[in-house]
Amino acid sequence: MQLLHPVSWPDYQLLDCGEEEKLERFGPYVTIRPEPKATWSRSMPFAWWKEQAHWCFQPGAGKGIPGREDSGTWQQLKEVPSLWTLDYKGLFSVQVGPTSFKHVGVFPEQAPNWDYIYAKTAGSRALGIGSVPWVLNLFAYTGAASLAARAAGAEVVHVDAVRQVVTRGRENMEQSGLSGIRWVVEDALKFVKREERRGNKYHGIILDPPAYGYGPRGERWKLDNSLDVLLAGCSSILEQENAFLVLNLYALGYTAGTAERLIKTYFPGSKYSTFGELCLEDTFGKQLSVSVFARVEQ
């Protein structure tokens, strides 16, 4: 099992974490956000955290309610813009800022996956697959993984059920000096089933499904009920050669062992697979495991 961390990204830093919160620097601005997995003590007192921070998230009444547990409000502690931009290694840039949930528009622990997606996409082109590689990004949020694939030369289809985050993804593409991503506001499972019927194939598939969610027409998504069906569909639309799939799971109860079982079930003929956790390490050396990942190569 691998433990992966962001590498060489000056625009992001986990300063401290503990007591179910984390203190993070996004570019020049610092936020305090909930983090249930940080169950240990802070390295610095909370008063010091507030001295550093520009924004502090206050959880709302949705705590413990599936799909609403991340809702709340932001307290502004210092003069700061509501939206600013981060650069990722000169490949692309993303806008960040407080939302109605605890999220800020980017998941920094995903940086190792962006590096992998960029390298695999560029590698597919170098192999001369006969055409430009096609990459499908499901539950794609504001598009960092889509931008990584596009920066490497892929034709990218970006699918998310929330129109607002798709709009943010398009803005991120434009400010990154990129173009040509296909933006789709759609339920991910419906989209995969439609691609399967059409016989469309992809050289790369990226999945980052939430535990709970809703499609644009009220379709209900529950990870425990739908993940197997989704992976079965993805196995049908992934090319059999020179192809890759990245699966990321944040939901509690899912481990690297779970991801390994899923990959071996639905991609039994793969040439290579790896499993592990995406982690962040704070400036005091504490390691925070944030999500589980799996990668498969055909």
C-alpha cells in the first residue's frame, strides 16, 4: 500500500491539524476547516491558529445528516478576497475561496493523482495510440484532474451533476490558457450507461464519487448502492490497451483493501494496479490520511 503526498507545490501547505480541524495555506491566505480524521491534539494552540487565519469555517446544523454534514458558514477574520487563484506547477490554475460547504474549490490531497493523470496521458500520446487519448472525469467538481489531462494533450469529457461547479471548472480552464474540454451537467451513472450503449471508449477514466449526492434531475446517488454498478460500466468503456483508471474514495468505511477488491473484481485482466491513501503532512510532521485511492492500467 502506498501513502502519497503533494510534492513541490508552493501554493499549498498544511500548517497544523488536530482536534478535528486543519489549518491550511492556499496561496497567501489561511483557512481553518473541519477535518474529522484529525483526532489528535493540535501542535499549536487555537489562539495561534486564529492569528494566522483569514477564514474560519463554522459547521452548521447539517452535521451528521448524510449529504449535509459539510454545510455551515465562514467567518472572515481578516481582509481577504472572496476568490483567488492557485497555480499548479505551471500546468494549470484553479480558483479557490469559501463556499456554502467547508470546501474551497480544490482538494489539495489529490495532487499526486493530478501528476499521475498528466504523466499517463502524456505517456499514451508518446506510445502512438493512433489517435489523441480520450479521458473521462466523473464527479469532476471544479476540474483540476480534467485540466491535468487536458494540459497533457487529451480530449477530456468532464461530468458533474452540479452546474455551478461545472461553471467554475470552465473558468479554471480559461484562466489556465486551455480550451476544448467538453462540459457535461449529468448524473455520472446515467452518463456511463449511455456511453456503454453507444460503444464509446476512453483511454483514461477518473472517478471521485461522494458518499451521497443528487443528479441534476433529482437522481439519488448513494455510494454503497451504486459503486459496483458504476465500476462495471466503467470496465466496459475503458480501452483494453494503453489505458488507465483512477478511483478515489472519501467515504468512511472504505479502505485500500476495499479499493483493491473492487479493482480486482471489475478489472481482472489489468496489467498493473496499485492502492493506497492520499495524505497531507503538516509542518510539525503529523500525517493526515484523507482518502483512499486505486489505480489500474490496462
